[in-house]
Amino acid sequence: MNVITISRQFGAGGLTLGRMVSKTLDYNFFDNEIIQMVAKKARVSTHWVESMEKEAGGKFQRFISQLVPKGLIDRILDDQRGYIDEEIYVDLLHDIIRKIADEGNAVILGRGSQYILKDYKDAKHVLLVADKEYRIRFMEEKYDLFTKHAINSVNLEDKRRINLYRKFGKEDYDSPAHYHLVLNMSKVDIQRACKLICLLIKPS
């Protein structure tokens, strides 16, 4: 039961590429759905979970992701808590991401999934990096942002990423040693990147 985790520097195209890979492989794609799962499992509002992630240093992505099959969510959400703090949040992330991996055929974007599934034999881990200029330009073109807003978004998300990983006690998240594949999106177009990632699962 294969699973692909995609970690990325903000603006390197992780959301766009993750969706493309999931569509190509006919896998489920998990991004903002994980927030909803954590919130539902903890019996708190999604705004509470989002607030916790905002505290990590920046805005959280609010892009619409493809729907997760209801049966999968029902199997994952099997406990009730009614309260969430930082420690519970991290525990729930571990629990939910592992269960997603157990279901298999999934692409997971971010959330420290490369650490959570580091010993999962069927997981392939991918890191996307890019020059800051590329990342700013990508945000301008993909999301029709003014340059000032694109720069602010990249800077805020870079800060958020640093602080979010501190919740996991990690600072080496860009080390290539954690990944099966590292792609510099400043030098590889997104279609080629998709093919390379899919080859991790379906070698030619």
C-alpha cells in the first residue's frame, strides 16, 4: 500500500504537483483535509486547529483540495476528545497520518509526514526546493498575486515552516538524507517532476 509524502519550501509548487501526482496515480490527496480530520477527531472547530498552525509563524494554506472518500474518513475518525493543545495536536497528526498510510494509495502534503512515516516501508518521501525568486514568481503567476503579496506570503510561510517543525523537535527538514527524491523546481518543470515522482511507485 504505497504512500508518497511531499515536503516543500513554500512556493515550490507542492500543492499543484501533489494534485497532479495523485491524479496521475489515481491516489487520494491529503492537504487541508488533515486539518479537518484533526479537528473532528479532537471535537473542536477547524478554526482552532488553524489557529494553532498560525501560531507556528504564518498563515496556513487555504486552497481547496479534492474530496476524501467518506468511508476513509469514517474509519480514521474513531476517537473523541473534545480538547486540543499542542501536544495532542502532534499526537493526532501522527495517528491520522499513519492511518492514511495504512490505507495506502495516498499523497500527503507536508505536516511532518516524512518524519511520521520515516520507518514506513511503503512510503516514498519527496522534497521540493526552489530559489526564492522562483517561489515568489510562482505565487504571482499561479495565484494572481501582486509581487508585494507574493513576497509576504513566501516570507510568512517560510517562518511558519520553521516553527511548525519545531513542534516535532526537528530542524533538519531540508536535509536530503530524509528523502528518496529531492527536486529543485527552479530547474525542473512540473510535468517532468510529476513523472519522476511517479517513477518512485511505478518504475519504468
